[in-house]
Amino acid sequence: MDLTPVQRDILTALINIHRVEGRAVKGEEIAELIDRNPGTIRNQMQSLKALNLVEGVPGPKGGYKATGTAYEALNIDATGDVVTVPVTRNGVVVEGTTASEIVFNKVMNTQQCNGVVRVIGNIRDFNVGDSIEVGPTPVNKVYIRGKVTGRDDTMSRLIFHIDEMISVPKTAVKAIARRAVRMPANSTLQEAARIMVHNGVSEALVDDSSPGLISLADLARAVADGRNSLEVREIMNRGFLTIDSEEPIYEAIKILGRTGAGQLVVTEKGAPWGIISPAELIKTLTPS
């Protein structure tokens, strides 16, 4: 179905609010979200009703709901989750906005790559020269960073120069994780250091009734405090972060980004198996 950009924005906003709130949506709510005049929304709703894309809900708690035809027109799964593509301005996520479309141009120019992003929500706080970050997108996990070079308020579009763009591979964590070096829980600190240095690693798993994680930094701190006679079980970390080996790489990136941890322990069938670090994740995102 051939819809105008405003009609697509109205339907998308209507569906997103309804999914979050589980109720009929007022026209004023849609107007505020997509930064349009309420009168414009009312006029457009009449056209959308005529196309059998929305239906009115009477009563004090009434408003509008999208029909099944609307979901089909937007290629949205009627049973799926709400999808939001974050938009960030100067390092701060702009609340209540989501990118609905990204178009690239000049992609064959080795010196310059530009794009246009249509935004559902208020774009009037964006100015030329602002840093903009868009993503990740829901399917390909594309993440874009650049500078705003123009703004089209009537079409709710931002024009930007792309400084950086990455797409996270759809690969399971196990494909890039390394099998962890292991040591007995009763190893001395000197033995632990020797094992890690010999294997060229900075952390290792400790086999115990409740497994632990030990790092060279942990050993250095213990030695600096004069606790040379301890066993590794006495200084190991039992509260390490884990991720299942079949989870996609993107999930590992989210966890490390949210927590700032130096590594994740990769598990198989619930048991510690390997380790993945931020450096190893970066290698998967960097062209060879």
C-alpha cells in the first residue's frame, strides 16, 4: 500500500504506543511523539480510517487502534515485540525517538559517505554539527556514527555525514571465544602466575566446587599486599559474568558495554568453557 511519510509515521507511532501501553491511543499522544499538529493527526486519521488501517474506539478511554491491514502495510509482525532503533545526539539518547528508515548515498566515494535518517519523534533539537549515532538496527545490527549536515522538519529527516558504520556479524559467541586456561583451586599464587604466563593469557578459570575466575591483576594485588602464601581459591572471583556459547556476538557486546567488564566467561550447557574479551570482539568488527 502506497502511504505518505506522515501516514507511515502515524501508524508506526500508533502501533508502538499501543504495544507498550496495551490500550487505545489518543491523537494528541501521536502528535506529541512525532512532533505534528494535533489537527494534522485528526485529518490523517480520517484518511487512514477510509483505508481500513485504523479504527476508532469510543468512550473516555477511547482513541485509535491499528487494524491488521496496518501491520501488513508496514510489514510489521502483529505478534512481535516493539522495535526501537535508538537515536543519540551528542552522546545522549534522545528519548521518545526511533529511526524508521536510513538511506545511504555517495557510498562509492572513498572520501565521503552521507546518509539520511527518518526519525519518528522530535528532531528539532538537532542542529548542524551535532554528533549523531543511530542503531543498532534490529535485524543486521548496523550501528552508525556521524555529524548532522542538514535537517528537514517537514519530512522529519536528518541528513548526516557518516564517520563510522559497523554491522555485527550474526555469529555465535563460541566461534570467536577461546577455550579457557584452567587450574586447580589449591594452586599457589606463584603456580597460577606461571600457568597464565606460560599460556599467554591474563585470566584463567579455577576448578572448584563453585568455579572461579582469576586474573594476573588479582595475583599482582595479592602479592603487593604481602599475601604470597594464599591459594588461588582464596582470591578468585566467584561472581563473574557469563554468556551461553550459542548467544550471538551482539549480546556479548551489550553485556560488556553495559557493565564495563574486562571479560565474559562462556558457558556450555551451564558449565564454564571459555573466555571472551573486548579485544576479541573488536577483531570481529574490524576488517582484516
